[in-house]
Amino acid sequence: MKYHPSAGVRMHLIIISDVNKPKHYTTDYYMQNLVVRRGQEFVMQVTFNRPLDTTTETV
């Protein structure tokens, strides 16, 4: 499938709470939003609606 370079890019973002909560000691926080600690890494999955052209685009 070909995409026009100027076409809008949409993305779907998944914050992987099962991995992030234990690493940030927030498993006892009962909320839908992710709570992370400042300065610590967190894991997320990003899916775009078209292939990424690494010669002209960066993430």
C-alpha cells in the first residue's frame, strides 16, 4: 500500500501498565492514567497508520 508523504499521520499509543506500574512502585494506585516516577524509563507501544519513512521522518 502506498501513502502520500503529506498525508496526515495518526498513531495509536498503548501505555503498558502491567510493566510500568511495578517498575515505578505504583501498583496500588487504582487509576486509569499511568503514574510514573520522574527520571525513570517507561514502556509504551506506538503504532502508526502508515509505514514510517526513516529517510525523512523521525520519532
